[in-house]
Amino acid sequence: MPPVASPSAPPDTILEVQNLVTTFETDAGRLTAVDGVSFSVRRGRTLGIVGESGCGKSVTALSIMRLLPQPMGRIAGGRILFEGRDLAALSPDEMHKIRGGRIGMIFQEPMTALNPVHTIGQQLSEVFLIHRTKSRAEAWLRSTEMLHKVGIPAPEVRMGEYPHQLSGGMRQRVVIAMALACEPAVVIADEPTTALDVTIQAQILELMQSLQRAMGLAIVLITHDLGVIAETCNDVVVMYAGRVAEAGSVTDIFDQPSHPYTRGLLDSIPRLEHPRKTRLNVIEGMVPSLRDLPVGCRFQNRCPYRIDRCATGPALEVVAAGHEVACHRWRELPTR
């Protein structure tokens, strides 16, 4: 019997993660990096996954792509439904056809995503040769067209150059071209602008949005930057220590944040209306180690609203349609 999408998933859902659990075998024992994470991605929309470093954002993306480091990492539970198929259950050969073809990925650092000893043309053509054509001439032509589409000047010249000969912004455009080469249905972008200056960041995000509109892409955008979330996303998942703390639309998360952690993230953003304020609000404490996760709510040791009940649960509760939060006290939080 084929996998079935959850009844709560919107009808235009193309990718659905259900109770994903990802573990790593280490010298310290088995560590759970992603623990029961669920969300859905809708056609033509952008889902942002936000949280501090180490919260499980990138591991979630690598789990979807089946690119976990081996033999340490494994999907220990849950399902990843894409176009009616459970990616977690596919054979390596079946997943190879989907990865890069139907689902693309934009990696955080283009210099690690690109091979320094192969030209841009060789690397981009390989994507077409694997998924679309056996003709090297056609692959080269389509690669050149793809570089033009992502705004790289003189694409015929760039095809013969090596990654180190391109600027950081152009290297990231090449990585985007590789991810979109085969017109995938979903693109996962893992911190695509972190290593770039502010001006180039804006250009890359604008490029991704324009390509999304032109191609009807669904995008999963992984970031720690709430400004990027506000500018580019339709829906948001806030992760903390491997779990979903809150999920909803951008409007829900920014106008009605219901988890103390979400509020802490929003309160730490610098604001122009307080020009004389020299100290930013911070979330006290540190993210717990995967080796020593607290029982119950994983945010409890840093939470100003902690009560004894926080040592159990909490499960996700419905705040409003499409808006969920994992907090016992969300109804009691002061109005912002």
C-alpha cells in the first residue's frame, strides 16, 4: 500500500515530512539530531526553517536528500513523502534519480559544493548528462543557457573557468544553476547567502524568488536570519534542539509568536526605533548538548516562563488554523 499524506496536509502539498527521526552513532553513543519533526511544503511556496546553529535544520535537509554522512547517520523513524513516494524507503538507485532531478539542493558554501579542479562547464554539464541527455554537446548548450538564466555575464566564457576564478556571488549563482538545471519540483536551500555580503545576499534572494515565480518551484529555505524569513517565506518552522517549537505562516510567526523561544528570536532583532539602545536582547543560556538533552521541553532551562509541568511534553497544540506551538503556557504569555 503506497504512503498516504496526512489528512491535515494542504491539498497542494508536494513534500511532507512526517515524524522524522535522524540519529548518529558516535563514540559517545547514539545521538538524536532530529526528533519527531513534521512539516509540509506546498507547490509554488517557500517554507523557511529557522533556529540556532545545532538545532537540526541542516540535518533535516540532508535527511530529505538522503545525504547523511555514512555509516554514522541514519533515518531512524518517520516518512518523507514526495509525490506519493516515501524517500526514506527508496533504494539508492531510485533516490539517485530524484536527487538533482526532481529535488535540487543549494548548499551553504559554494566552494565546498563545487569541485576546484573541474571547470564550471564540466560540473554543470554533468547534471544534464545524469538526468536529461546523453549528448555532451546538448548538455553544454543547456548549461550555458542555465548560466545566462541565473544572471551570469558572458556565460560562454564562464563555462571554461574554474570556481576560484569567480566571485563568491557568481559561485553561488552557479550552485543555483546546478540545483535548478533539471527544473525540479522542490529546491532545498541551506543557508544560501551566509557567506555573501549584504548586497549580494539581496541579489541572490531576488534571483531565487524570480526563478520560483517563473518555474513554479517549491522552496525549503534553511536559515538563522529572521529578516530573510520575513522577506522570502510564506510558511515557517521554528526548530529548537531537534524538535519543532512552533510552525505557521509568516504572519502567524511575526504577528502572533506563541512560543517563548520564537519570541526570544524576534526580540533579539535590532530595531531602528531604539537608536540609543546599545545592548541587544539575548536569550540567556546555551542550546543543550545532544549528549545531555533535558526531559520534556528542551527550551525549559532557558525559558523565563518555566513551570514544573515543563518537565513533561509538550506536544504541538493548535493555536489557530495552520499555526501550532509546543508550549504548555502559550495561552498565558503576555500580549506583545
